[in-house]
Amino acid sequence: MKKISLYAKQYLIYLLLLFVFQSSAFAQKLKLDKEWTTNLKSFLESAPTVADINNDGRDETLVAGQEEMIALDKNGDVIWRWRTRSRYMTYPTVLKREKGAALIFAADNSGQMTCLDGKGKIVWQKDLSAGSEWSASVITDIDNNGTYEVIQTDLTGTVWMFDALSGDVIKQTKLTEGKPVSPAVGDMDGDGKSEIVVATNDGSVNLLSSDLEKQWTYKIGGSSDTWSTSAPVMFAASDGKAYIVAVSSTGDVYCLDKKGRPVWSYPTKAPVASTVSVGDFDQNGIADIFLITQTGVIYRFDENGSKLWNIDMQGRSLASGAILDINNDKKMEYVFSTQRGNMFVLDNNGDVIFNHQFESRTINNTPSFGKISSSSRLDLVLTGGEAGLAYCLNTPAKANTIKQWASYRGNINNTGSWFGLQSSKHLTMIPKNLAWNKVFVGNDINFTIYNPKPSESPLRAEAECIDPNGIKYNSIASVYGNEGELLLPVDFVLPGNYKVSWKLLDAKGKKLIEGEKIIAIQPFGNDRAIVTKAINELNSTIDVIKEVLPLSANALRSTANELKTKSSDLFPMQESFPSSDGMKKQLTIDKTKELNNKASETLNICDVITDARSL
């Protein structure tokens, strides 16, 4: 008997899964009608860009072919083709203007940077210091003065800033290590000016100010070719602050704050070549981060680093997924494609509601969305790799449906950022600290409520927690005006699962918002961890300031010793908690809460000192 190769086995598994997905009843809850297929007769390595480039009120499709930029109309017919000097390894960037045609930007791998108008005519061109690979142009009003700039990198590590209209070089700077990929741009510190985050193929993440001055570098590790280097993203979390997510070539995910300090990290155990997608997937006011490994595993994390999805699609992917309401159910779906040309749509629960096998494979391809065809509904465009095919599918969604991440880098400006939670106009009820590693003994679960359209009658916020013994904790509050808060006291002193549910009702009792989450708790684990973290942060801060601020260092050293002593004294009480009487249990809870507050206060002090030193 002939032996079956490992590759053949893997391919048979893939075909079996494909058959299961396509045959199951739940896999085709969504219907997408094919509008057109166009053979562009060019090798297509990147995702399309969908935008109204000629101000006709309807979107066109832009595709970077191997050596040319191609524009398609509503029927998939070619409007124009413009040939560049060398190979494109990028995604077209579009600046829409109120008057006149849009401007289109891209750099090729010979270093030719070009701005075209919506008719495919050259507006300006510049030569970079070297070619550009897998680094899209980014459009931004970087200093918020009403004029737009273009950010572009090249293989020497140079980061360029051009005037979008004239092409004049405003400034340039050079990163000392590695080859950059697509930057992310957004306001990280709330000063009204944008910062730029650039990852390089040597495993470095760099933050540049609005005038291209480097603020910090953080090493996430690994090294890779530019095609397999993941581009970083920015996002706003529920606390209103901006964060960065970057993924190393070894598959380690890092969330960094504005100072370049790690907030959380997670090992996916597989390389990640694509960018990351960010949105508020379940619309609960907490950001969600999506990524796909090269082995086809989809990870979804919340903004606190809690893993929500680990879905193995058995299909290699080099592209992030889109996040939008594609079927008018007022919930987000996740849309992505694999390198074998199979496109999936997952619903809010992670279940497959649509998949389709195209005739050709897709490469770095996130579906893009817009109003393209004659239909009033939203259209989806996908390009098909070496076959040179472009596909347009009509979706059930309205053209103005909610789109949180609608293309490879999020939007037609390729900013690689999502700040939807900062500008949200939706009614929200958000649990601020409801994660397995965020709850502490004696601390309340804190819900914040935002009502964009308050009336004279208050809303009613309710929350409930059922602990592992079935004991219920309830809390109710009336919400007047735009903002409110609900505190749910829970004693997290039993091991096991805690089921937390919440809802927001109007004056008539109509349910406006509801949510539910189950978290597993190991009693006193988080409490000991925050004390240990505070002691470690104190020691690190002492090492930094002891030469220049000896008295402050001594004060911090005393605080560290106090935390160590109190933690040691409290440990036996926590260990004997299950067998203690009621009085001693309450004393243990009170002392644990007191120590937690001291540790949290200490961490804030260390942050203030660190921030002060960086000024």
C-alpha cells in the first residue's frame, strides 16, 4: 500500500472541513450574490481599496497590480490603468476631497512614490531612498491644522512625511534597525496631534511624534521578511486611552501603552504575517482585537488580553479580517479569506454563517466594502492572487451599515487605527473590571453607563452575580443625564465560576442593553499578584532614581518593605480562609482589600515617577 504524504493528509483534512462547512445548515445563513468577476491579467498580491475616486456618489475599486494601478467601475470594467516603474507590494491609499477627484497614493519597490488623481493622471512623484515593500502610504492630518500629510516608509528605514497635495517633503527620519512595514497613525496621548507607530522586520516597534522624533523603541522579538512582518495597530479602549497592538514573527502578541510599556502579552505559538483588526465586536463598549496566524488559527482578545476565541480554520492566511454588520442583524460579523481562496463569515458567536470557495487563491487579502454596484446595498470586493481575478459580491447590508474595520488597514486612509470607543454615540453599559485577572477581593464590579440622549425619566441599571455556591449578589441604580455608574459588590473568595449578568432598561421596563460573562476565579490569586507587581515596580523605580533622588528612593524602599511584611502576615489568613469563622473571614477580606488599595496606589506613584523622568 502506498503511503500518503503529510501534505496530502493535510489537504484531505482541509477538503473534508470545507465539505462540512459548505454542507451544514448553519454555514449558509448568509447569502452573498456575485455581481461580477473581472480578469485583470495581473498578479494581485494585495487587497483592493474601495472608495469614490471621481465624486460620482458611487464607490470604485482600486487594485495595485504587479506593476500598475487599476481602477474599476460599478460593473467591474476597467476605467483606467496606470503603469508604475516597478513592482507594487502595497495597498492603494485614498484621500477624498469635497471638491475635485480623490487623490491616490502608493510607492513601488523601486522607490517611486506616486500621487494620482481619480482619473489616473500623475499629480506628483518623488523618489524614496530605496524601494518600499508591504508598507502602505498613510493619509493623516498629523497636526490637526486642516491640511493632509502622507506618511511613507522605505527599505532603508526612512520614514517620510509629504504634503499630500504638492508632494513637498515636510520631514524625514531614519530608523536605525530593520525594514519598516505599514505604519499606524493616530493620537496616542490626546494632544490633538497624531503619533506614528512603525514595526520593522527585526522585531522592533517604534513610536514617532508628529514631527517624526522617535519617542521610544520596544523589542517584541523575532525577525522575518517584510512580507511576513505584522503591521501594528492603534486602538482606543474603554478607559478612553490609546494602546498599540503588535505581533512578533514568533507569534507573541503585545499590547503597549503610549509610553511603550507592555500592558499584556500572549503567545499564539505560530507566526502572524498579517496585520491586526480592532473593533467593538459585541458592542459592549470594550475593544476586541483579532488576528490570524499563518496556520489559520483565529484569535480574538478583549482589550484586557483575555482570550475569547481560538478557532482553527485549517487554512493558512496572510490577511486580517474585516469587522462589520454584513447581514443587518445589528451585530458585528468577522469576514476573512484563506490563502486557498476560501472566504468565511463568522457571526458574533464565532459560528460560520457563510463560506465560499473561489476559483483562485487569495494572498494578502482582506475583503473591502463599499457602495459599488447599482444596488442600494453594500458590496464586497475580493481579489484573487496569481489568477488576477477581482470579485464583487452584493451583501444584504445597507450601504451605511456599521463598519468598524472595513479593509486591510481599517479604512481608505490606511491609518491602521480604530478609535471608535472615543467617539461612540451609542448607549453603553460597560463592566470596567470584569476579567479573571482584574477582580480583587473586596472590590466592586464597576459598570459605567453612557446615555447619548437622556430624557426626563431615568434609565434603570441592574447587575447580578451568581457565585460558585449559587449565592446571588444584586445591584440596581437609576441613571440620570448622560453618565452613570453601578457598583456590584461581590466577595471573590470561592474558587470556581462566577456568572455576571447586567442590563439597562428604560422607564417602561423595556430592555435596552444586556450582557453576560462567566469568569473563573482562584481566590486571592490576583490579590497576591498585584502586591508582587507593586514590590517589583518599586524595586525597579528605586534602581532608576537612587542616584539622583536618594531620599525618594529611601521612601519607596520603606513602602516596599511594608508591602512585603503585610503580605507575609496576611498569607496564613488567606490560606486558612475556608476553615475560618465568619468574623475572621471578614477580617481577611478587609485586610486584603486594604493591601490591594495600597499596592494599586503604589503602582500609580511608580507610573508618575516614570512619566516625570521622560519629560
